[in-house]
Amino acid sequence: MRAGPSQEEVRRHNLGTLLRYVHVHGATSRAELTSRLGLNRSTIGALTADLTTAGLVTEAAPRETGRAGRPSLVVRPESSKVYAYALSIEVDRLRAARVGLGGRILDRRETDRPRGMQVLDAVQPLAEFVHEMRADVPGDARYVGTGVAVAGMVRRADGMVRLAPTIGWVEEPVGAALRAELGDVGKLTLGNHADVSALVEHSRGAAAGCDNVIYLYGDVGVGAGIIADGRRVAGHGGYGGEVGHMVVNPYGRECSCGSRGCWETEIGEYALLKHAGRAELSGREAVLGVVEAAMRGDSQAQFAVRQVGEWIGFGVGNLVNIFNPEAVIFGGTLRDVYLVAAAQIRSRLTAIALPACREHIRLRTPELGGDAALIGAAELAFEHLLEDPLLN
Amino acid sequence: MRAGPSQEEVRRHNLGTLLRYVHVHGATSRAELTSRLGLNRSTIGALTADLTTAGLVTEAAPRETGRAGRPSLVVRPESSKVYAYALSIEVDRLRAARVGLGGRILDRRETDRPRGMQVLDAVQPLAEFVHEMRADVPGDARYVGTGVAVAGMVRRADGMVRLAPTIGWVEEPVGAALRAELGDVGKLTLGNHADVSALVEHSRGAAAGCDNVIYLYGDVGVGAGIIADGRRVAGHGGYGGEVGHMVVNPYGRECSCGSRGCWETEIGEYALLKHAGRAELSGREAVLGVVEAAMRGDSQAQFAVRQVGEWIGFGVGNLVNIFNPEAVIFGGTLRDVYLVAAAQIRSRLTAIALPACREHIRLRTPELGGDAALIGAAELAFEHLLEDPLLN
């Protein structure tokens, strides 16, 4: 329990609130900020002036509105001048981007990640991407930090990757390795890939306006970023959301985590390919191959999609009973499976989820696709700035 | 996104914070309030004076401290003067209490609830209990409202019980029925039994100081109140926490909800009694009979307890992967089963839950037992007062 804030704390809070608003919503008129933030016009003017001086926003007259009277100035985040680096370590690829305030991707790089690649081999190309992108940064631009999304369980305090079974890493000091390779990088924050993607789809994507959201991400494994009452369900150590290791089939297959019948053994890439008679293949292209074959009428591919769809609906039904969400978003290759198996998924979900828990639910595909992980990684860096815009 | 508060809002927030602190923690010295709330001594003095004038707290010199210097005044909630009625509708019983500010039970009543009892027959004895207790209320006492805990899914807005399969009610207007029977009752708020119990064990019971908590309650059915980062996981309509209907056994028995293999079909009262060869029995006493027989060495009872223990550990393991909690509390008859099956539960939990998700977990029994539901129901009524102590 904390008592209320002082006047100076209120001002700094308001600066962060205003900056966060334009960071998430983009260009916004002063009039709209006045109404959205519940502050009067002069306060909005003073806050905007402070943020302009700090180089975080710009103000300009809007384009012709066609309405009479003096138009309200429009406040924009300084997307081209204030930026973070975003890195993403995924099962099949390594990605890097330079992301401007407002979540705009200014530059990007990508390379394949062969399965089995170790930490030191993965951080080298990422660091190289950053060095390449740095060469093109304008001289007056301001760097705020680097965020990293990892397809695994991450200890935020020090960037230790505790467990990333699909990548094959256990207790790997990825944060320290990146810091060593990147050199003077300032604030470096790691987060879970599904968690950061969820926050971005929640703030500016398919679940904008929804306070209770389950974002599922699937490829080889399955993870989730879960938003309850507008906030991430992180858990005690930050490891919440490991829905891929919810056991759904006590008589199922062994999982890479050592348990048996985990949800990802029934809905991950391997299950789909095996049902489709393509167990020797792997990767996103192979999954898309099955989905396309199912759409073309290939009966074994359709069988595979139905089987996996049943189990997707099964697990989502469980999560709906636990969380009573408004929106469930299917990301990664689960998006593609969802598009052809929506009927099975809905049917099984309806059988398992209690009517009150599912009554307003919307099933969705991501709006930002793979960019959510990059924008979300950058959010880890921007968060420090948004907490207190004048601190740095 | 909301901008920061005005000075008057800050004052009202501080009044609520101080009152909430003594409500939860009991008698607290001004010196400790100053340090806990991060406010200076004169502010604490002014807030305490306002709350004293409003009749919500008292101040007195502490008992002899044995230390030199003037002792800090001790602030106490007015437990005997400010009160709520708490009602609890459970599978086997109906309970009512008068609860003082600070969560002190001042008076209580209880009667059996025969299974199958309908809403109108249940609200009559509850209303009678309230009328009886009202006769003993001191003339200067202040009533703040009535809270009701129901072993079912409740729509808080109007007190509609959407689904209470173990009680046998579907879409029953329990709030309206109680209001009709109680007459002029003022604020009447209904909540789910496990949710309100969880909040009390979280604020002043077995999970005090833990921010990520799963409180399980079992009898015929199984429900949970889940706390993530200090706040209840309510979900979009308030129906979250229905973990009893997480399907754990796709090849299991039909559940009262219409699905198959729900967790409560494997760990609820009926499963235990059936495994113990006592399927013709029911109720808390019958469950305790099996637990006691297992402790005495009865092999069939031990088998039953082991079977149910395995499935308890299974489901808890799933929830640990999803929530990464610090504490799991076993309430209702699950408490008794836990006490004899802790080894099975821990072993299965360890097999299913990922190491990072379970590394700091503590398994606990409730500190407040059945009183948690009554104190929690009263909290529903006190919440209005704590939000803004001077409003009424």
C-alpha cells in the first residue's frame, strides 16, 4: 500500500502518460489529448512543451481539416529521432531492427538460425546487424536502449535464459553474451517472445481495447502472453504463460521438457507434420505446406489439420475457463492452422468452455504478425523512457 | 491511460489507503503508518483525525512499551461499531455473520443446506439470520452493506448466479431474491466463494505477503481464486478461475457442466469416495472419513487418497506452468486430502511443472479456514467504504 503522490510526482506521471499515449496511438491532437487524459488545455500545453524541449515529441498544425476555427495542434512522437534496437531470437531465425518511438520499424535485418545453434554463434550475427544499422543512424538521433525477445523463459533481472527447449538452451547467460558482443549498449532488457508480442497486439494490434487477452504463439513449441485486466500475467519470477506445457493428454507423447502429453506435443509443428505423414520435415514452410495441401483437398493434410485443430480448441477451452478472456489471438504457425481449422477449434472450445466464460470471446489472428516481437522487444527498452521521460 | 490526480483526490486516496492498512493489519502505531505509507507525520495525523471524526478508527496510547520517550499513538479500526453482513451459500450449508471493520466476526449463524435446495428456500433462512443478528446491534453502530459469497459463477453487476453446478442453480437471480427477502439492505454485492476466500487468505492469511497466489477450494466441485501481481484474475465478465473445469483427462468421466474429464471429476468429493468404495456417501464428513481411514492404514482409503493426490498434483502442475505462483493454498476438503497426500501431490507437480515456474513455490493450508468466505464476503461490502471513506 502506497500513499498518494506529490505534485512533482504527478507532473512526471503526467509526462509519461502523455508520451505513452502518442507512443501507442500515434499523432494525436491537443484537443483529443485533453479529453483522453482528463487534463485541462493549459496542462496539456505545458506537458507538450516539456516533451518537445526534451526532443521526444513534435507539434505541428494538422493538415487541412475543412472545419472553421483554429485547428488544434497535433502532437507526434519523434519516431525518426528517438529509437531502440530490437533483437529477436527465434527457433528458425535471428532478427534485428531499429525501432523508432511510436513503434515504427526504421531498419531491419534477418538471417536463418540453424536448429542447434549455440548462444555464442547466435549473438555474433545479431551484434553485426546492430553495428550495420548503427552506421545509418542520423547524428542527432537519440538511442534509448536495446530490447531482446527470446523464444524461451527469461529472467529479466540479468537476461539469463532459464529454459528454451525448442531452441535447445538451458540456463544460458544470453544477456551477458549479448552485452559482451555489443559493447557499450547501455540498457539491455530481455523478455519472452510471446509476452512481448502479446503486449504489442494488446496495445496497438488485434486486441487493442481488450483488457483480457490470451496471445498464443506456436511453432515447434507453444507459448502465451496473457493479459489480465490490462496487465501481463508474469508470475513470481516472470515465467508465467507456459501454456505449451499444460498437460492435456496424460497418455500422450514425451515432451522436450521431460513431461508427457504437454499441449505443444499435440499442437506444435511436429504433431501436425506427423499426422500429415511428413514427420521427416520441419520448419515454417513445411507447416504452411500442410495447411495449403489441406485447403487444396489433400485428405491426409485435412486429417492432420482437424486433429491439431481439436487439440487447439481443447487447450483454448481450458484457458478460457481459467481466464474468461475477451480475445484469443493465434500467432506464429498457429495462425495458419487456425485459418483452416477454425471450425474444429470453435466446436471443441464450445464443448469445453463454460458458457459464461466464453460468451463474449473473439478468436483473432495477429495484426502485426512477426513484427509484434520486434516492436515488443523495443518496448522493453522504451519502457524506461515512458516511466519517466525526463530521467535520461 | 489516466492522468495524475488532483490534491483532493490524493487526500481521499490517502484516507482510503490508511483505513485499508489498519483494516487489514489491525492496530498500528502512527510511527509505523508513517513509515509504511511513505507519508510524513503531520499528514498521518491529519488523516487519522479525519477518520476518527468519521467514526472509522480510534486512537489510543499503546500499552506500556518499556521504551523511553513519548510512545506513538496506536490507530485501530472501529471493529465493534462499523460492520457489514456476510452471507455464504455453499454446497452443504448456509452461513451468515456480522463482520466488523478489520475483518472481525462479531456474530454468526449457520444451518445445513440439503442438496437440491432451491433459491427461494435458501434466501429465507439467510434473511432470518440477518434479522436475528440485527436485534443485537448497538444503537450507535454503522452498517456499510452486505456481501454474499456463492459457490458458483456470479455476475457482480446484479448478483445473477450464472452457473453453480454443484448447488444445482443456473441463471438464478440470487441477488434480487435476497434483496426482496432482506428488505432495505442498502448495498448488496455478490461474489464467488473461492475468489473472496482467496483475497482474504492473500491479505491476512496463509498467503500474506505473496503477490502470486492460487487458492483452490474443493468439495463436490473445485474452484479457484487466483491472484496475479497482487490482483484478482477476474476475467472479462468476472468468471475467471474456473479451474475445476480445466479438462485434465480427455478420456474421463462426464462432468456436471456437460463436458468430460474436468479436473473436478478427478479430485472432487465423488472421485475420492468412489475410489474408496464409498460411492453411496456424500458430504464433508464422508470425505473426512476416507482421509481418517487412510491415516489409520485402510488400504482402499489409501488407494483413493493416492489416486486423487496424483490428479491434484497434475492440475496444480498445469496451473503452476501457467501462473508461476509463489503459493498454492488447498481449501475446503482439498485441505484434508492434501494433508495425507502431500507426497503424491508434490511428486506429480514436480514432474509436470517446469523448474523455473515452481522454484519458489510453497504449498499451504488456509489459515482462516471456513471463516475466509465470511470475511471475504464482508470485504465485498467494505470495499465501497475503503475506496472512499468519506463518501457515505
